[in-house]
Amino acid sequence: MNSPRPTRSDVQSAAAFLEARCEGLAAKADFYSDDYRLPTSAEFLLQHLVAELLADLDNHTAGPLPDDAVRRWNCLADALGPWDDQPGFDGRRWVPILPRPDARGART
């Protein structure tokens, strides 16, 4: 891993940042409209991703993260990208993990 290893705090703060945006959009929309359903669905997917990623961190406390955990973290970091100009975005913490040199060109 060529990037800092994410911590539980990194994952939780990234999730809270995105959840606040999802909740803000859903709150402005008519109940059961597409404008309500989309951020509500996105929040459900985010919660599932975060639960798996936190379990990965708990199960792998030392050494490099398994490839699945790297992919999950990178998915979360990529989802944050469009918000990089917004207050509260933490570009120092929420960075993708670069592929390991031994990955032979495989994207993680």
C-alpha cells in the first residue's frame, strides 16, 4: 500500500460527510419522489459499504489491507471526490489507496 492506511475515524468521518448530504437532499424532496428515493438509496448503499469496511479494519489491524478492503475504501474515497470543493471535505484524509507494486497492473 503506497497511501496511508485509513482508520475507523477516517471511514466514519467520510460516511458522516456523505450521509449529511444525502439527508439534506432527501429532506428537501417530496416523500417518495425520485428526488427523495435517490439520496435515500445512496445512503443505504453507503451504510452497507461502511459496515463492511469497518469490519475489514477490525479484522486486519496490522499489515496491508486485503484487496477487497482496498476496493471498498477506494470506492468511498471516489464517491467523495465530487464534493472536494465543499466545506468539511478533508482531502488529506480521504485519499484512495494506490495499488501495491506487486499488483501487476491490477486496479485495487
